Amino acid sequence: MNYDGLRSWLAKIDQLGKLKKLEDVDWNLEMGAIVDVLYREHPPYAPALLFDKIKDHAKGFRALFWPLRLTEAHRADPRRHGRIRSHFGIHQNVS
């Protein structure tokens, strides 16, 4: 699977349900708090987070958190590295 860049890769993981988009978030405290809560609530497979329309930043500036999300729990789970597999075009059922 080929990607034309980050945008096409984001579109693919969004299609797979592995991307959460958030808009109009304050960069100062809200972004960090949201990331912290999401990854505590959904370990180890929380989605990648894409923040857009960030307060006090120009239009088009975005922040991406955990695009390839790897944790210790991934080592024991056969589903591990799903986003990395997607990135390199490796079928999800290949071990």
C-alpha cells in the first residue's frame, strides 16, 4: 500500500477507525489533559489523536499524538504493531 504522504496515511487510519480528530482545543492545558485521559482510558490501543484548529495558532497548524502507539502490552498481543503494518502496507493477518 502506497501513501502520497502523511495526509493519505491519516485518511487510511481514519478509515480503519484508528484516528480521533479533535478541533478547537486549547494548546496550553487541554491538549495534554485530553491525551492523558484518552490513553489511561483506552490502553493499549487508544487511537492516534489529531488536533486541528488549535487555539492561538494559525489555520492549518495541527498536532498529531501517538501515530504508531507502541507500549509494553503490545509485545504479548498478536494484534501488535497494527498501525506500523498499515504504514508499510503489510496485511494485518501477517505475523
